[in-house]
Amino acid sequence: MYLRLENLSKIFTSRDGGKEVRAVDAVNLEIEQGDFVTLLGPSGCGKTTTLRLIAGFEFPSEGRIVLDGQDIADAPPNKRDMAMVFQSYAIFPHLSVFENIAYGLKIRKVSGADLRRQVGHALDMTELTGLENRQPNQLSGGQQQRVALARCLVMQPKVLLFDEPLSNLDAKLRVQMRSEIRRIQQDLGITSVYVTHDQDEAMVLSDKIVVMSGGRIQQVGSAVGIYRRPANRFVADFIGQANFLPVSVLGRETDGWRVRLAEIELVVDGAPEANFAVGSQALLLIRPESMRLRPDGEGRLTGRVERTAYLGSLAEYDLELAGQRVAAVRYDPGKSDLYPVGATVGVELIEENLYLIPG
């Protein structure tokens, strides 16, 4: 394994010497060479502290950080062969684009034609060719972020780190830049660790997503695996929209768990290691897009529209269903898919998309 975190913890003590806070708590993670791994979670979950531990800006209270077979937990940042793209760009305002990108190479005593060649390659990769003589204040936010990325890439680090690099950009530019970051990372095959609280960014960019809460890893997996097969309610609720309906477990079958929801029975998938007792209560995860609304009487369940919002490409609904308030979405809605507040609708569930989690 190329980069490995072993029982990694970071404990901070309050200034008055009182309560200890475990910002990172016994994290174990394996990252293969060339992977793009995203640390995802809400504010205070430990993702940024984990990244700073990897970078060497913080040192662990416990555990090891192993890069390419070498324990680097006690090594300073400049001895780790890593580079970080910061949220605030952190480019030098008094240097040109070329000089910013060349800065690290000059520290390494690279000069002359070799320096120009390496900087030129980084400019090409980040589509900055032609802007090398501009000052940072003559660049857009997206161009400044490209300079910060190029400055890291030119150093050819073993691991490229990203600390919420797109949070200062507007929505349209964020979408553009995340595609560019992924393209460059795949072209170079560089191992990357990315921190964000943005679910869309994590799902678009990542080979592997690490969902964190309270300093601990809640789940590691692909975007599809985490969205469709979450490990627990926190993960299900944090990734996308989620409805949780209480169900009674009737038994185990070859293709899933048989459960009762209101007046109907369903066979749904659940975590392989789960052991739901017959007769126990569990929660059925239903994504809004896994519900199909029909005119009254045409569904296995009946709901009442509590709220509706038409957004052109989709229609959103809040429904009263089985005694709970749930969200439903219809993409590319036609006239027959639009229901007013107060309407009674039939509800069909896409069973293959449902998932059973502990109550």
C-alpha cells in the first residue's frame, strides 16, 4: 500500500489545560498509488486535521503515517515529498505566474533551460500558457487556483494534497475546476488526498470517499457504494437526501430482508454483516428519486402532498406517507407529473434502490 495511516490520532488540549479533544481518533486508512481519495464530512469532523497530519503541519499524538514503505510521522513537511493546494491559493502577489510556478524549483537549484522546460510543461497541463508574465492581481479566481495547482505539480510530488481548494470560487467555476483537477490527476496518475464538505465534489472527483464524523471514519468506499449502501444513518443522511421510514423485520430471504411498511411487504437489501432479528424494528432508507408518484389509487402506498416546488428540470414534493413526512423528486416532469398541495397520490417504491439500516 502506497500511503497508509495506522491508528492515527491527534489530541488537542484546551488553553487552560482542561478538557482534551480528539480531533482525529484512531484513523486507519490505506491509499493505493495513483488513487484520488477524498476526506468528506461536516465541519469539525477531523478531515482537515487528518490532512494536516499527512502534510506534516501537525504531528500525531498516536499512530503512524507510512509513505512508500517509510514512516514519515515525525518528518517535517519539506521532507515528505508532498505538495498542497490551499483554499486561499497562497500564491505570491509580487511574483509573476512564471515566477510563482518556478519558486520551488529554484529552491531545488533548478535553473536555465531545465527550469523553463519544467515550468512550461506545468503551464501546459493547467492551461495557463500565455499568462506566464501576468501578475496574480491580473488573474481571475480560477486562474489563480490553476497557478497554485501548477506550482505543486511542477515539483512532481509523491502525493498531492488539496485543502478545500474550490470553496472560494463561484458555483459555475467550481464545476469547471473540479473537472480540470480530475483530468490532470488522471493524466499524471498522481496519488491525491482531497478535503471537502461538498458531497458533489467528492462524488465527481474520487476513486474512494472517506466519510468522517467526530474524528472517526464512518465509511470508506466508492461514490456508488456510499450513496446506495451506506454503513449507518449518519452516512446515509450526509450523502444526498434521505428518507428513513420505520419498518418491521419479517425475516431473511435469499435476495434480501422481508419487511413490512404500513400495509405492504417489501424485500430489500441490507448490510451484509447486519443481523436484524425477526420482529425487530429497523429503518428503511428511501432516496427521494426512488419514489414514483401516481394518480390516486395507482400505487401500493398512498400519500398526501404537503409541499411542491417546480424547478424546471425537476419537481420536488414533501409527502405525508405512512405517518411520516418524506421528500420525493421527479426529474424532467411532464404535466401529468405535477401535483398540487393537498392532492392524494399513489406511491410506488423502486425496491432495488431501497436499503435497510439499524433503527
